[in-house]
Amino acid sequence: MHAHENDTTDVSFDIYERYAHLVEDEDAPREHRTRLRRAEDEPAPRNRGRLTEEERDLLALRRADAVSEAGPLPPTGDRWSTWDEGERGPTPYPEWLVTDLGAVDIELGVLKSGKEADVHLLERTLPDGGRSCLLAAKRYRGSDHRLFHRDAGYLEGRRMRKSREARAIAGRTGFGRNLIAEQWAVAEFTALSRLWQVGAPVPFPVQRVGTEVLLEFVGSPDGTAAPRLAQLRPSAAEARELWRQALDAMTVLARHGYAHGDLSPYNVLVHDGQLVLIDLPQVVDVVANPRGPEFLARDVANLCRWFAGHGVPATDCDPVACVGRLRAELGLN
């Protein structure tokens, strides 16, 4: 993975607008709130909370797998390529990436199932058997799951333009959880795009459609995912090299104002001897977030503890010294 000097991906848009037609204006006086008129022969909606059951089902259909609305399903594959939908990653695109609109996406199974999202293995290929590439499809859950149990601290410092949006998120309503799911998808896609451009060791962010983020698959061509750092039993020399890479990665993030926010041996992959950071929806702006330095120190402590237990001298991975180095990069000392 290499640094790229190119245009910055613009993902500044109002997520609220995607769902705004499904909720009433809570800021307006009650007598002025608008409601859609129902035809005389139209059955009354079945309410479940703020959204009707039909509206919830519609949202679920739109979210699930980010299904393309380009038309009938392809004769082969599970859907047409979604390359013409949503937002794309930074240019220039890697040579391995299939960008043909005639390509199809084939589901190959689940790579990882988590509380906030599931990661699926996807093959994007041309129907004639030509070029293909493997992608990791990370799909965040929304209103049907009470997710993001740890999100309050990470959301500090992120601005929301509408009080209704902020209240819905704070109350964890079904509408609010839909917003949170898409907000996390946007946050991860934005962070990966920026970090890829400055040379951080992260997967290439291919595109985002709703709550689905498509990423470069980190693993072998046969679909075997790269192991997590926690799964390895490196030699002392290998551990020292991986620690050097880990410290370099945290330094790149700090130099641009970030901390991973949830860094541990479980969200670091190692592929062909190269360390890759994953799971970045909670990436923290260390200066803007009041708890930023706390998250930074925790990231460092988590990795120092693992590496110290795998042969790296304590003098090399001393958490106090490492935090001091990163704070200097951030201009906090």
C-alpha cells in the first residue's frame, strides 16, 4: 500500500436527508407538523414506534447488501456491480480493481460477524470470465439491532447539523440507529480514504453505498483472509519488525491528527509480513475529541502489552515513551 497524491474524496453530505421523509419535524409546533394524507381506500399503516412497519421494511431492503437498483438481477452472480452507485474511493484507482459497469458481484461467504457489522467476501467479476477481484463488504446494521454500545465517546467532537438528528441519535430510536449506522459507514470510508492517501497501511476503500463499505480484501487469491496479529506466534525478530511497523502506522495517524480509537491485536492484520490496520469507523480526531488523548494512550497500551509479551524489549515498546512521541507528532506536548 502506497501513498497517493490525488484529489480528496468528498463525503460531506447530510445523512439526515436520506431518512428525513420518514419522520415528522419535531422542532415545529405540533399544530404545524405535516403529515402525509392517505387515500380513502388506503389501509392505515401499522405503526411500530416512529416509523411504520412498511417504512422499516423498506429501509431494511435498501440497506441489506446495498442491492443495486439497476434492474433485474444478472444471469450469473448475486447482483450487478454497484460501482455506479454511492461514493468511490480516492483516485487513481488500483490496477487490480474491476470498475466495469457490466461486472457482477458474487457472494462468497462471511469473513467476520460482529456486533456492529458483518464483513462478507465478495468477488467482482466480468460475466465472460475475464478480470475479477476480491472485495471485503462491510455491512453495518441499523434499526433492527441495538448496536454501537461503545459509540458515545467516539461521537464526541463530531458535529451534527440538525437538533432532530442529534436527539434521535442520543435517544437511540430506530431512526437514530439508522443514522448511527450510516454515520459510522461514512466515518470509516472517509477515514480510510484520507489515510490511504497519506500512505497509512490500510485497505483501499473501494466505495460506499448506504451502510455498506467495500474494501480491498487483505488475503490470498483463494479467499483466505490474512490472520490477525493476535493469531500469530512470531519469532523475536519478526515481532520487533512488526512493532516497528505498528509504531510507524500510529505515527502516520498522529501526524494527521488521528488515533485509531480501538486499536488492539484483533484489528490489525498481517499479510506477507506487512501490517494492515482495519476497523476504523471510530477513528478519533485527537484534538477535537475531549477524550482523544485517552483513546490514543489506550491504543498504545494495547499494542505495547502484546508486543512486550512476544519478545520485544520493554525499552522499545514502553507505552509512556511511545505516547510522548505520538503527542509530539500531534503538537500536544
